[in-house]
Amino acid sequence: MHAANSVAIVDRPAATPAVALKHISKTFGTNAALTDVTVDLRPGEVHALVGENGAGKSTLMKILAGYLPADTGELEVDGRAAPADRVLSGPRVGVGFVEQEGGLIRELTGAENLILAEGTGFLADRAAAGARIRELGNRFGGAVDPHVPVELLAVGQRQRLEILIMLARGADVLILDEPTAALGIEDAAILTEIIERFTADGGGVFYISHKLHEVMSIADRITVLRGGRVVGGHAADQVEVAQLAADMVGQRVAGDENRNGNGSDSAELIEVALGEERARTTASASHEVVGTLTGVCAPAPYVGESALHELDLVVRAGEVVGVAGVVGSGQSTLARVLAGLLRPSTGTAQLPDRVAYVPEHRHDDAVALELSVRDNVVLHSHRRREFCRGPWFRRDRMDQHVEEVLRRSHVRGATLTMPISGLSGGNQQKLVLGRELDECPTLVVAHNPFRGLDVRAIQEVRQAVLGACDQGAGVVMISPDLDELLQLAHRIVVLFAGRILGEVDVADGDLDQLGRLMGGVA
Amino acid sequence: MSLLSLTHRTPRQASFGRGLVNLLTAVAVVAGLVAALLAMVGVDPAGTAQAMWSGSFGTLRSTGETLIRATPLLLIALALIPSLRAGLYNIGAPGQMAFGALASTVIALQAPTLPSAILVPACAIGGCLAGALTAFLPGLLKATWRANEIITTLAMNFIAVAVLGYLLTGVMQSDFANLPQSDSLPANSALPTFIPGTRTHIGLLVALLAVPLLWAADRSRLGYRLRIFGANPSLARQAQIRPGRYTIWLMTLGGAGAGLAGWMQVAALDHRLYVGIATPVGYAALFVALLGALHPLGTVLAALAFGALLHGGDSLQVGAGVSPEIVQVLLGLILLAYAIRATTSAATGTEGRTRSWTFWKRS
Ligand SMILES: Nc1ncnc2c1ncn2[C@@H]1O[C@H](COP(=O)(O)OP(=O)(O)OP(=O)(O)O)[C@@H](O)[C@H]1O
Ligand SMILES: [Mg+2]
């Protein structure tokens, strides 16, 4: 690495930092996840951490929260030394960590989760616990019903609830790991509101995100990590998105990177980061239909999500159909129907035998966390005749195939036998995408496929999706992020309260019309 | 931990090493506790331990008795491992074992003149099928109506006891006994023994055969699907691994193992059927599997240890003048210590994901 990458620490005289991590290093086996990382957080500020997938952001935060031990380095909380080299039996006092995938126990209510976290269960008073959550919700601007089982809440509500529970436990440092990755604009706005009130109250926030524009608007300071090292430190009001993107990607010097650069140079990636890049397939949609829904009604899988009413949708080979709409308008229900996991109560769904499905909740539906990378990759392909000898697997051939899928989908830091939980969030997502696109599907259903991906990975995934289109697949892409859809889709249908309100052709699209449809005006 | 919920790490993919550490810690703590207890009531702990040891491993004969105790525990535990790994709690081994023993008894008594080479396998198959059927029903209920398997298998245990009681005080009661027990089984239904000077029978070999089978299953397509099914049912559905089918198969497999154990118990050891034939063994086997961390080798060790404790306990009264019930206390404490150890290490979250549920919500 380059020592020449001098780091401009922005000096602003301030009180003792709320937390300071000094010279933290951490290796997993031979993989150096963090090398001599020093960051701090002042009361009342939002400090953003950005960096590519696998840069070490989550690992650093897990060390801060006491979930992982650091190999070397020191930690100070409120100016006092705190142990960084051991796993604590619970989260570090005063630190609330909202992880990438959400950490609440799904079968319990918010109040019960609070009680469990505080360990006072023997004399549990749910009403009092619920009242505390309510009170904080009102104070910070994000009310959630604390007496409903978590699994019945929508993504945004779950997250808000988790934050409120941290606050109820007296956190004055919040760590938000890609909090907006799965949120729609409305939920993201509420989150911003909570963050603002929390920092105004003197709290500090570590904020991890791949969305650089969002980072620029919400953060006070931004630290860039690359390959486990700090490579940039900026005040948010003195830096451009392009600079951040360049820091993240680094200079492409031969041999400098352990990531095999595939020709996409930084300029292009920066464009992607800026949201200027438009990628679209050259293959025009054919007339061959790959999936049809006719008059489909289906019940919602969770509270806060719409059931489908009389929905018609035709997907043709070679096209990307974007599904837009306010989160909770029936996107999850639609995805499950298309994936063949939810049978319509009325109406018919004509779908291919196997649908490639990238689910919205990665840990719940897309991977088996405690199983190996190999087991997770061969989910569909384990049926292939060539991998079997009688009832037994041919490990050699299978492993070759797994390596190939990992390479093609640019998963980094993986060995075949490690549990998939050892991969960074973005790399897990890439693995899922690679696995699903692997078997030449004719219909692809991707719900928030870019969730947790860095700019380069987004670019790679786009290419893969378009590649599938060229091979004759029809793609349904669901996303709360309209820009994402506009960059990839041929046409966008808008869901509202479980119905398709209208459709916009992206090429000669009327964006105002799109906005009106999303607001429920047909 | 709170009363309202149990945080519980599903023992699915528990690692062997961790399981061993848990087990050893539990045993050490419990040994200390029991020693204190014995000292309190005025018995020499060292002498008791000595008596226990020589009772279970002192002579060839006593080692054989320990192995006999361990055999059904091992067989049932190994058959339960796949379903436990998948998060299915089949606690119906006592009932399945009882029905297995019943079927074997009926076959042996109905065809006492068949040559041994036919009668022994016939009894084995009969016992196995009966156990499998007993577990098939709860499996079917779970697969079709999501009936909680803990409750349905438990119910089957009561049914088994009732059926045995009815038959053994009625049509099957021996003419030569006032007790509710059957006639003696014919000699040619007995299992051959294979270590001279002991009662160790070939059932042990049958049980040990399951160890390599389990190991191999991990590398098979079926084993893979079970692994996925156990780790993430939603993922299994996407891979078109039908949960219902696997639920039924896993339950049936556990039942088949228990049925075989019932056959061994009646045909190799007791040579007659009685009501309580399966009760202690059936439940203990579940704990053997858990103590063995759901690993085949760990389970072998756990079964051996349980067998030694059970048999050693019986010889205590003679050896040290201690009531054999001390063994029950010992086993209870080991389980408790193990459970606490397993729960706390899960709660510190050093590996895997902690799953939890409230009892009333799980189905
Ligand atoms: N438990 C683990 N075992 C082995 N390696 C690990 C483990 N956790 C993280 N790593 C490795 O450490 C590196 C940093 O991972 P980390 O999760 O911190 O990345 P990240 O910056 O959060 O990335 P993302 O944006 O994808 O979430 C990766 O190479 C990852 O494979
Ligand atoms: Mg991460």
C-alpha cells in the first residue's frame, strides 16, 4: 500500500471524543481485514465510513461494539481506556449497533426485545418497556408499535424499532451499518430526522453507506477505508463525491490491488457513483413471454405490506421490468408470487419451473449463514448430474464449479469451506446473485439486488443482469430507488396498494407521470 | 434468562470441539457438586467414585454390561441426530421403542418355531417398522397441519404406555406371572452375543454401523438437502426441497432407530415385554444426542458415559452403600450444567446465530 496516500485529518477543536479507536488491526486467518486504523467520533457529529465491499467497515464497528476482538490497538470511550481485545458478553455500554441485517429477535415484540436485551426478564413488565419505546419514538420522531412481533413489521419499522431499543438502553453512540440500503425515500427521511434529533441531543453516529450522495448530505466527517486501511479523511462540506469515489477505488497501479481489475477504470466507476452512468441492454425485448400473471390476488406476507389485488403482468424475454412504488405497496408479495413461493389465492401465474430469485431479506431468505460458502453456492446446481455419483457428490467437480461461480461474480475473500457469515455483506450479496444467475434462468426476480453493493459491484451486477437478458431471460427488478430502476429497466410499472397503477416506458419516459403514479394518482 | 422466553441456540451445526468443551466443563462442575453432596451425607466421595468405576469398567463382565446399556442409547441418539440438526424435536423415542418391542414380541411369540436365522431378522424388521410407523404419524401431522412435533410425539408416548398396559394385563399377559408382562420369548429369537463372557450382543455393531453412515450422509445429496432444510427452511423451498417430505422422513428415521432399540431390549436382554421397557432409555437417548453435540463421535462418547453411569449406579449399593438414586441426581445435574453452559456460550454470541422463540409461539 502507499504511504504516500497522506491523510488529511480535519482538525476541529472539540471536546473529548465520544469514542476513539486507535491503531486497530485485525486479521482473519491470513486475511488482514484491518491494518492500523485510527478513527474517532465526537459527540453531536455524524461520522461516515465509506469504502468498497470488504474494506473492513463492519469489522471495525464490530470491534467498537465489542462483538469482535481486535488483534492490536486501543479503544477509548469518553476519554477512558476500554478493552478492545476481547469479546464482551453484550454490546458495549453506551454503544448501540444496528447491524447490516437487523438484530432483533423476530418472534418477539419490541417491548420483549428490550426486556431481553436488558436482561431483566425475570420481572418483565412489558407495558412499561413498551411505554419507554413509545416515549422515545415520540421524542425522536419515529413511532413504532412496540407490542407487535417484529416479524410482522416492515423493514423500515423494524429498523426504527431497533434504534429506539438502543436509545432506551442508554446508547449515546449509534452505529448504523448501511441503514438505508433497503429503505424507501419516506423511511430514509424519517431515519434522517431521528439522526438529526439524536445528534442535536449530543449523541454521536457512525454511519456506513455505499450511497455517496446520501453520505455527503448527512455526515459531518467522512473517513474512507480501502483494503483495511484508512486512505482518506474529509470534512463533508469540503469534499466532492468524485474525490470520495476516487479514494475508495484507489489508483490502479499494477500489482497494487488484490482485486483483479477487469478493465473498468476509476473514471467509469466514479460516473456510476455519481449516478450518471446509464447501462442498457442492446437486445430489444422479443415477443416471447417468459412469465405471466393474470388477475392475481395474493395475501401479504407481513403486516405493513399490501396484498395483491387483481394484478396482471407480462414479462418478455430480453427485457428488464422495473417495479417502483412506495415500500410496502405489495413488492414483497409480488416477488414471492413470481418466485413461486406464494401461491395466488385467485388468478393464475404462468411461470417457468425455476425462477432465479434474489430475495429482499438476505439473511432470512437468501443464505444459510452457518453453512459453508460451498453449500450456499450449490443450492440449485447440486442437482446437476455431473456433480453426483449415485447418491454421493463428486466434490472435485463441484468445487471447480463453485470456484468458477465465485470468480465470475467477483466474490472476494471467500474460501469454499468457511461459513458464509465470514464474507462481508456485499460479497454475500454478490454470491447470491452469482448463484441465481448461474443456471441460465429464463425469469429473474431481483428484489433490491444492489443492496449493500459498492459502486464497482453494482456495475458488475448490472453487466451480469444485462448478460442474462441477452441470453433470453426476462428480468423483474424491484427497488425502492427510482434511479436504480431508471438506469437499468426498459419499462417501469408502478405498484400502489397492491395494484399496478400504470406503466412508463423508460426510453421516452415521462418522469412526471412516474412521480404521479407513485403518489397513487393514476 | 427470562421466564418469558428461552434464548436457545439451535444445536444444528454445533461443532464437535465446542460440544466436547461444554460436556467436560459440565461433568467437572457436576462431579464437584456431587462430591460435596456425598461428603455432606457422610459418604466418602472417593470411595464412591471408585465403586462406580469398578462397577462399570472393573471387570470384563461389567464393561459388557456398560456396553449393553450404551447400545440402545447410541442407536436411538444416532437416529435422532439428523432430525435434531434440522430443528425437529422428536421426543417420542420411548413410545416408538415400546411399539418396536411390542412388534418384536408378537412376532417371536407367534412364530416360536422358526429357525433363528429367520426369526431374528423378522423380529428386527417388525420392531423397526413399528417404531417407524409410530413416528411417521407425528411427522405427517407436522407436515400437513404443522402440529407441534414435541406435543404429538409426547402424546404417542402416553398412548404406547396405555396400549402396552392394556395388552399386558389382557391377552398378552403371561399365565405364569401376576405382573403385567408377557410370556418369555423363545430362545431362537435371542440376539447372538459376540464377546465371550459378556452379554454384549450384535446390536452394538448395528448401532456402530450408523456412525459411518451418518458421516457418509454428510457428503451425499440427501445429507446436503437436510443440511439446507435444517439451516434455513425458506432457502430449502427455493431449492425445491420440500419441507414436508423431509419432515416426515426425518421423523420416521428417528422412529426406526427407536424401534430397533426396542427390539434389542426385548430380544437380547429382557426376553419378555413389560410396560416400562422403554421409559428411561428413550428419554436418555435424546440427551445423549445433545450432549454429543449432534456429532456422531461425540454421541458415541456420550452414550458410553451414560451407559457407565447407569450401570455403575446399580452396583453402588453393594460397593459403597450409597443409594443408586445418586446416579439420577448426577445425570440431572449434568444435563442442567450442560444446558446452562450451552446457553451462556450461545448468548455471548461468539459463533453462529442465536435463535430463540417463546414456547407458546413455536409450531
Ligand atoms: N468472521 C469472519 N471470518 C473470516 N473473515 C471475515 C470475517 N468477518 C469479516 N471477514 C473478512 O474481513 C474483511 C472485511 O469485512 P467487512 O465485513 O468488515 O467488510 P465491509 O467493509 O463491511 O464490507 P461490505 O460493504 O461488503 O459490508 C472481508 O475480507 C471479510 O471476508
Ligand atoms: Mg459490511
